[in-house]
Amino acid sequence: MGVGQGKGRKPATYEDIEALPVGWVGEIVEGLLYASPRPSVGHLHVASRLGALLVQPFDWARGGPGGWWFLDEPEIHLGPNVVVPDLAAWRRERVPEPPDPETPWLSLAPDWVCEVLSPSTRSTDRVRKLPLYHRSDVRHAWLIDPLRCSLEIYRSGNRGWDRVGLHEGPVVIREEPFEAVPLDLGLLWLPRRGVTGPKGDAATPP
């Protein structure tokens, strides 16, 4: 839900986030407060597995080039806006190390973000947060839909986001900015009861 600017209303503030019930996640985009319940198990499964696939080669440099550091659900302040992406990563050439571990939030825009879509956040992620990320000079964005078993790849362009990839099902991909290592998307998807998953073997891209 979005609450904030409008006739007779003041822009949302951080105090509005702090006033939310326990277990709710609050974000502020363009003066509006967006509150959502904690994500479902399927949502968390996809986010945690993607993080596991990326951290070893790109953060720890095990089987990959390294050069990045990652955070799960970081609170990021982009000017007056407050966002909590499911995953975010920074290039070490720009930000060598994470901040003090006692820091509750960050003000440095990441180089890559990933949002896992859910019924309660789908519209906010696409319509509100993606444009904000572009304006904040985030260079890459991924959108994952666990229900459709799909991944969308976006690159920042002059006038907005350019979608440069769309993948569905248990495929193996190489996609920017992590094209140095193949990623098996089949490891992300939870089988749903009564639903038969996509058939066929995934081919490793060249």
C-alpha cells in the first residue's frame, strides 16, 4: 500500500516506517510510504538461492573473478527515499568494502539490485522503485518472478531501463553484470503442489 503525498497530506517520513507493525517492511519513494508484510517462503527461497549462486564467484572469488560485495535486504537511503531491495551489490572498484557493520543503513547507490516480485510488491517494484533506481545511477537491475519462474535483466540507458534479457524455467544463463560465470536458474525455483515444472534439459550457453 502507498500512503503519503496527496491533498492535505505531508510526505512520508522515517517516523512513519518506524510506526509500522512488527514484521512489516516500510519504504519511501517520492514521498509515499509503501508497506508490505514479510515475504513468503517461496520469495525468500529464490532470493537466498540467487545470493548463494552469486556470492561465491563474485564476492569471495571462488570459481569466479570476484570484484563485488553483496547484501541481503539492505536499507538504502537515496536522498529522501528509503528502499529495501531483496539483494544489492556494489563493485569493489567503486566501494572497496562494506561500511561499518554497526551502520543500520547505507546511502551509496548499489551498482546492481534484484527485486523478487510478489503479489504485494509487484507494482511498487516495477512502477515506483525501478525508475528511482535509474535516477539514482544504479546500472543493473534484475526482476525475478517466482510464480512464473522468470528472470528479467535490465541495463540502465539514457532514457530509462533497457530490458536486455528474459529467461524462464530451468535454464543456464550468462547475463550482465555477472556474465563471467554461468548461473543455473533451475536451482532457484521451488516446485509448486499440483504444478508440473518445465521439461527439458538446460543447455549451457557458449
